Amino acid sequence: MGKTKHTGPIKLNQRPQPSLWASLLPMGVGKIKPHHLRDTLKVMLENKDQLAYAYRILTQGVCDGCALGVSGLHDQTLTGPHLCTTRLNVLRLNTMPAMDPKWLEDVEELRKMDSTELRKLGRIPYPLSRKPGEKKFTRISWNEALERIARKIRSLDPKQIAFYLTARGITNEVYYTAAKVARFLGTNNIDNASRICHSPSKTALKRSLGIGASSCSYKDWIGTDVLVFWGSVAANNQPVSTKYMYAAKKAGTKIIVVNPYREPAMENYWIPSIWESALFGTKIADDFYQVHIGGDIAFINGVIKHWFEMEDAINWEFVSKHTNGVDELRSHVAKYDWQTLEQSSGLSKERMYEFARLLANAKSAVFVWSMGLTQHRFGTDNVSQVVNLALLRGFIGREHCGVMPIRGHSGVQGSGEMGADPFVLPGGEFDEENITRLEQIWGFPIPRWQGDTIGQTIENILLPDGHERKMKLMYTSGGNFLETMPNPDFVRQALEQLELRVHQDIIFNTSTLLDAKEEVIILPAMTRYEQPGGGTSTSTERMVYFSPEIDGPRIEEARAEWEIYVDLASRVKPEQKHLIEFQNAQQIRDEIAVANRNYDGIQHLRKKGDVFQWGGAWLCEGGICPTPDGRGNLIPIELPELRKTEGSFFVTTRRGKQFNSMVYSEKDPFNNADRYDILLNEEDAKSLHIRDGEPIVVYNRHGMMQGSAKYADVKRGNIAVYWPEGNVLIPKGVYETYAHIPEYNTVAIVEKAEHYHAQKDQNYAEKRIEELELNVE
């Protein structure tokens, strides 16, 4: 941990700099770009019935959108107000009234709606039940709902029970209480949304540096020599971060993007709250390195290979004092010939040298990544490669340097740190030392068996009767597995085989409407702004913010999520309920400070604006890592197998105008693509005689997607499909080697729709799919 404290926000330099302008035409006239003013007016209209409450949420609450950590309208990076359309789009979830009970009368009518339409119906008004054969939801009391769930839990082996928490504005207090309740009930089957996105980041950082979070702060972007984004579209997913990029460019920082798609949002952006950028736009990226999907490991091995051949590239003083494994790494990269590295990465030896020389000449650098690196079956190795670069140059533990897994949602950094994870407990790993420590704090035994991830849990629903891990009860706080997990047809089949499924949520989604073998119970939850006593969330940069309870309308029967967990656990084991009870949110924070020693300080957060950063401004300060020997580990990473047949494409999923699986527009404002457009390289398309906008089919042995060709600057041999629409192509049961999250990339064939549908002979289709089956694995 570091000793240097964060020094607070700095003033933004807004002096005009025409060399950074994206266009001389005011307001981006004629450009494909977001229309921030129009979108803001639309949000105001949506919230016109609760404008005062909406204003209080924006000015008093901590953002429940991305994990930049905007409290009210301010953050710890730049002075001045910050607001983005992502936060505005989520706003209506907090201000909307309860749904009209008439919608609960006909499930079939609800099933005709997509999740966007269901969301607009309003908040869940009261506890609901639906049993097999019933065509409507029935209102039940809280007492009846929790007694039914408790009765079912008592009848099951704890290994047949699972909990899952999404990132939907959930606070640290809720994550912690859920983690504690799960172990109190005897199960380690608890998982959360952050693991599906970033668990490879934590796994890699732990083994390389001994840390589990960003080593630096957002302020380190501003003034670093080089800022590199790997598989991350921060301008789309964390729009306020474009202000940090603007400030960095003003300070002389070079911004580099490593991504198969030349993302328009990372090339030019019109930042609405900065007059110069709002008028003329800002050139964000200085260069793009368009690797193959999955080609980052080869690319970085090539960069490291160049460094060992250069005289001045490696910071030998730092490496000798603060790292292990440099000789092994040197031998490892030496075994690869340039042709192999070029073929796997998709980049030439010369391009790798350009990147190597850029970083070799830099005195500081920050590396930022997201799901473009993590959601592979080799995600942990991807991240370890990035850390290898940072260690070899000494870009760790000092100002303007660091490695940052940027979080997409406001609550997820804290979810694992609170123990809502099958592999960790509050304050540490799931090991005997930490288990024993927590047992002394909690006063009850913690099961020693390894819990399952959510992907494994869903598969376990279909285990044969009598299997000790056949999943029978799933309790979710938010989440929509039909639209977030690979192979939605399989997910539907599995979820409907659960005996009891509990949805603790604020709105309906498509998963809510699925059947269950015995019963579906729906519980209305409060938002973070309604939570009595307030709540906390942890940003990407380890800032723990207090968000106060905000006065406004309430859903009469909605309850604080931590309170629901405590009530349920007390009913399952009434004789031990004193071990699980909390009287208020402050008591939870008091206990978190003891259970997770990094969070000592959370107990003092009580009012709007209260914040502290655990670990200091930089983890591994001075190069000293919290590893057994205090040194970082350089890890040789083998090239992954990236095989595809002639004529097939690597496929990845990307996000548009959406928040997680909640889609807010059918049109992507950055490239004008529709949700069912398939982004592919123009040369690839023409080789298949496919015209821009023409109907095409993408298919493999896992599924088939019909859409339209969209010419885009994508690396040749690669295509991008929108998520979750493209999930039909993603295989189930393929997990990351170490962190066990699902893979969200695949290989598929692209054909003109008229050709695909004309081939009615099954032998033709089966032959093509069989070729994929032989070569993809």
C-alpha cells in the first residue's frame, strides 16, 4: 500500500488549442456523433413528473452509472461540474413510479415486450408470486414471500442454493450483507456482475503485483507521457473520462488505443461541458494499434522482444530491485520468431517496434483496459502481459504511472472486496487464514468448500437429480442472464428448471417472466438513493464515496436490499439471528471496517461529500509490492491458440448506447450502426461480394445471427457484433482459465443472407459448421 495521499481535484486547462480540434465546423455539423443536448432534453421529459427529485439525485447522490466516482456533480480528479448521458439515462430507474397493476394480469402480454419496454412500465410495486400454469402474478405479503423462501432454503443442501448480485446501483453495505448471509446459510455459491467483467484483472494483478485493484488514480492520466487503452472504449462507457483525456492532451500526453476496431468515440469526441470541445470536438487518440481479436499477447511479446534487443528500453535498475523472473521472460520471448508474432497479433514487426520505441522513450505511462482484454478464455494472461510492460519500464508505484482495470459500473469495485464472490471473503482470499479471521468476527462457521461462479451455477441447474450440486434455488439481486450470458437458449432452458427463483429488483426484465418448476418470487427493492442511512460505493480508483438517503417519493413496499437479506437469514435460522442482525446501515459500515482492514475509514463516512481512498494514491509505491518478497513477478505468457478456417472470422461483442444490458437507443451515436448491424472490414466484405447495408448471416455451431453488413474500420479477418444481440453466437461452457468467467469471443462464418437461405440442403450447412467445430477449439 502507498503512503502518499491523493491531493484532490485539479483545475481544468480550458485555453483553446486548435491543434486538438476534431473539426472546424461548429458543433460537429455533418459528423456522426452523440447529440448531448437533445439527449438531455429527452431525459428531462422522461423525468418531468419528478424533476425536483431527479435534481436532488444528481446533485446530492453518488453516480449509480459508471465507476468514475462522481459525487453530486463533482469528483476527485477535476474541479467543476461533471454530468454525462450515461448517468442521465439511468436516472429514470430512480424516479419512475410503480407499474400499473394491470400489467401483472397477463404474463403472455408481458412476454411480447423486450427489456426496454418492460423497464418503462415502472417499478415493482410489492412482492409477487407466480407458480407453474399461472398466467398472472399474484400479490403476496412480505411475510409470506420470505417465509416461502426460508422454508425452501431449509429443505435444501446449501450447495444447491446460489446468490447473485448485479451492478445495478448496489452499495457496499448490500454486497457485504449478502456475502455474510450466504456464508451464514452455509453456501459459498455467491457471485456478482464484476466477476463477469473484470475477475481476470484481479487474478492477474494478484499474481503479478499482489494487489487486486487499480494501482493508480485518474489524476495520473493527466501529465503522463503515454496513456494506453487496451480493449477499452472509455469515451462510450465512462463519458466523463473524456474530460480527463482532454486534460491529459492539454498536458502533452500521447493517447494510444489498442483495439481491433478503430473506435470512433476514441478518435474524436465532442465534450459537452467544455466549450472548445463542444464546438470543435477533440482529437483523442494519437494512434491506433489494430490487433486481431485475441492478438494482444502476441503483440506484447513482440514489444518485449524488441525491448530486450534495444539498449535503452528496459529500466534495469527497477527490474533488478523490484521484480522476479526477468531471465525467464527474456528466454521466453526469444523463442518466438517474428512471423509467428505477426500472424497471431495481426501487426507487423515494424508496428511493434514503433510501440516499443514510444514506451521506451517515455518516462511515465498509465495502462488502462477493460473487457476487450478480460473476456477471453486467456483473460488473466492478457492482463499479466500488460503488467509485464509496466514492470519492465518501472511504470508502477509513482506519479503518472500505473495499471488500471477501468470499471464500467459504480458498485462493482466494492463487490469482491465485500466478499460477494466465490473466491474471496471480505478483506482477503478464500483461504484458511482469512476464513478463521472472519469466523472470529462473525461468530459462525464458514463452509470450506469452493463455491461456483454464476456460469457454473447455471450449468449445475441441469445436473441429474440426486447430484449434491444440482442447483435448485437461485436468488438474484438484479441481473438478466437471458441478455448477459452466452447462449441465451441454454440459459432459458436452465433457468426454467430451477425449483424456486427469486428476483430482488426494482424493475421487470425478460428473465423475470420465465417459468420455474415450483415458483417465481419477486421482491421490490429500494434504489441506493432510498436506502435508509445512506450507502457507499467504491470507484475504479479505490475512492469510497458516501451517498446519502435522498428525500423523495417511495415505492411503498420496497425495502432496503441489505434489510431483506437479514430478514430472510433470520427466518432460516431464527435461533442464530443475533449473529446476522444489523439495525441500520451504520452498523454495517462499522463491521466492514473490521472485516476488511483496507476499508478502515468507511465507518466515518456519514454525509454528502464524505470520501476516502484506501491504499493511498499509488499501490506498490516505490516499487514495493504486497507480495511475499515485496517484488513484482514478470510472468512468461504463451501465445493462445487462435485458429479459424478459411473464410471464417474472429468475432467479438461490443456495446452501443446502453448501460450493461439496458439498451437506450437502437442507433449507435458513434458510428450510426443499428443493433443488428455486423461491423466488418470493407475489403473483407467485398471479397465476399457483400455490399454495405446488405442483409447477411453470421453463424457457427452455437447459433445464427441475421443482420446487415456495416462497413467499418475493423481489422481484416475480424467482425464485431452488438451485445447482447450477438450472444447467440457465443459458446456456453467456455471459461477463462484462472478466473472462470465466460468467454465472449468466438469464430463464425459470414455469408450473404440470400446465399445462406438458398442453401436448404442440410448437408451444406452441417459441413460448414463441422469445419468450424474441428478448428475453433
